[in-house]
Amino acid sequence: MNRRNRYQSMIGIQTLFMVLFFGLMLTTSAMAKEKYAEGGRYIHQLNRQIIETTLGDGFSPPVASRIYAYANLAAYQASCSGFQGFKTLDGQLNVITGMPVADRTLEYDWRVSSVVALSGVASKMVYYYQSIDSVSALILNELQSTTSPEVFERSKEFGQQVVAALMKYVKVDGFVKIQASAKFDFPKDIDSVWEPTPPAFMDPADPFIATVRTISMKSAGELDPGAPIKFSTDPNSAFYKQAQEVYQISQNMTDEQRAIALFWNDTPGSTEFIGHFMPTQRQINPGGHWINITRIVCEQRNLGLMETIEAYALVSVSMFDGFLSCWSAKYKYNTIRPVSYINRYFLNDLTDHASWKPLIQTPSFPEYPSGHSTISAAAATVLTKLFGPMAYTDDTETPFGYPARSFNNFMDAAQEASVSRVYGGIHFREGCDAGNRLGQMVGNNVVQKLITRAS
């Protein structure tokens, strides 16, 4: 064989090797893409279990939102380096710095890493951790059969490293400190301020939660909805007319208004008094409701693993910071609830005066601004930035006996959640409107501060 023929033969062999190499790379890439395309379902399963666990544990809405936020941030940080175009959150937030970094020269199964991180953080922040651990174990057993032992163990270890690093920050965010705080001495015998409300007349809930470290804001008081309408008992005043609206709705409620109020009730624990019995009715909390909406739209869009994790992380951070910001304003303005105002000032007949109660049970904290309105607007703002004004059907409340409701976009849903509190009789309209404004500010702050995609 002459030199020219030998050269052509070598070129042919090299070309064959290149074809085989790139063919293998494309096949591997396609396999990875397929693997991660369906990986979002594991994130959905775990977030659903976190909802169930926080419901059973009886966490208040702000405390539950803290669990969603940290757990989903862990999942994001445990997987973002494996997907082109996604940025680490390290250094962007109040909470994440110096997080572990995956070795880019090695292979990982990012499904394993994210599942370990998500469940690992969540199980350390709840009481009934076994419920989350059991779901995680089932998922990991399934994943173990689809990847090599070496890659599985490496991925699992990396997820555990993220858990350990993030939990260091969780433990010093100020939450543990407020558990040991002295009893909150709320103002008393002042006409305009909040007081314990029927039927349980409980002490104010989470009065110190706004001192917990925020994630995307400098502090809980950085964003503020502004002062509420000036308190007055004058029938011609704006404040009196707010109470009049709430009362008139309660006396002339339409079927649609009742359906909206009950669909968005989202009270994690309502106590009834039946003789000597005090049964507690559990329902999903407001944050859990929007976590489930996130699942619905991610599944509707057929999102893969990383896009699903991104959505949960941004939504959950917006709700956590939204609750902290809202509670900062609640205890700053300390506004009376409709049930107290109406029963004390509005009705003249003594029989009616003692008997009026709202459709849904009044939560045990000040009225202004509305917490559900705040976090609904925050989550809706984030989801709109991610997906645009997409239509969807919300079936979150069907397990509790309420039919699904359909919405043209997220902001319409947030507005309905907001006005539901007026229909339910637990908020004045201005408290709901203020919460909606505050939530949009929080949501916009999150999408501006948390940069998840490389430009």
C-alpha cells in the first residue's frame, strides 16, 4: 500500500472513530435528556409529601413556608451545576454562600442529588420526618436501579453535602431564637387594635416571625404596603364602610362568593366547639396551595427536572419572604379584625351584636395586610415571570370536598384568593388590596434578585 492510500485509510479510520464518538455522545445526551425530562415527578412527589407533613404537624402558614423555601433551595443548589444555562444561587442570597460544588469531570445523576437534598432538608425541619424519609427512600430505590452504583453513591453524597451546608444557615436564621421568646404582650384596651377573636380567643400567632432572616430581602420591613385606613366608628368614615361591606356580604352572600371563600379558606386548623368537644378541621395552608399550583402548571407544561426545581425554588422563596414581610406589617399596624369591629360597633341590636360571625374562622393575628393576599400575589408574580399568563385548572381543594376552579392566569387567581377573605368575613377589602400590592412587590423583588438563568 502506497503512502497516499495509507493516508486515506488513516483518515477513514479517524472519521469512523469521530462518527462513533459523536454518535455515542449524542446517544448519551439523548438518554440524559430523556432521563431528566421525567425527573420532575420526583420533585412533585416530595413537595406533595411536605404539604401533607406540615399539615399533619400543624405548622402555621409562615413556618410551613420556611420549610418549602429551604428544602427547594437545597434541591436547586444540588442540581443546577448539571444543567447548561442555570446559575448557582451561591452568593446571591442572604442564606447561600460557600455551598459545595460538584466535580464537573465526574458523572452525576442529578435526580438523585436533588431528591436527597430536597428530602434531607425538609425532614430535618418537620416533626414527623419519617413520612418524608419514606417517600424519599422509595424514590431512591427506583433511581438506584437506573444508574450505576458508583454514580448513584456519588450523587447521593453530593446531595448530602448540600444538606449539611444549607442546614448550617437554617439553624442560625433566627427561628430557633424566637421559640424561646417571652410571651408576646400585645396592646390591650385600645379600640383600634387587634384582640383575640372567637371561637378560641387564642394569643396572637407568630408575633416574632418577622425577625427571622429573609432570603431575597435585606429585612422583613424592607417592603411595606403603607398604613391602613384610619380607624373610626363614624358611620360616614371609610373604616366603618369597610365593615359595612363585610357585614352586608355575609347577609346576602351568593353561591359563587361562598364557593370562592371556602375554596381559598386554606386554614391549617379550625376549631369547633360542640359541647365539651373541640374537633379541629385541617385544610391545606395558603403556601401549600400555591406549591400545589406550581405542580399543576409544571405538569401542564411537561417541564423536566431542572425547570421544575427552579419553579418550586422561586415560588417558595417568594412566599417565605412574603409571609415575613406581611407579618412585619401586621404587628406594626396591629389592625382590628372585622369580627371584633362588627360585634362591638356596627350592630345596634344586642342579640345580633353578640351573634355575628364570619363564614370562615378568623385567624389569630392582626388584620392588615392579608397574609393570603400577600403570598398569593407573590407566587402569582413569580409564576407569571416564569410561564406568562397561562390558563390552568386548580384542583388543590378537591380532597377537602371543594370542586376545582379554572383561571385565565395566575394574577386572576391571586385576586380571587385575595377577595375570598372579604367574602369569608375575616378581612376588610383594604387589607386584601394592601396584601396584593405587597405580594407583587415581594414577587418582583425575588425575580430581580434571584438570577437562575445565565444571560
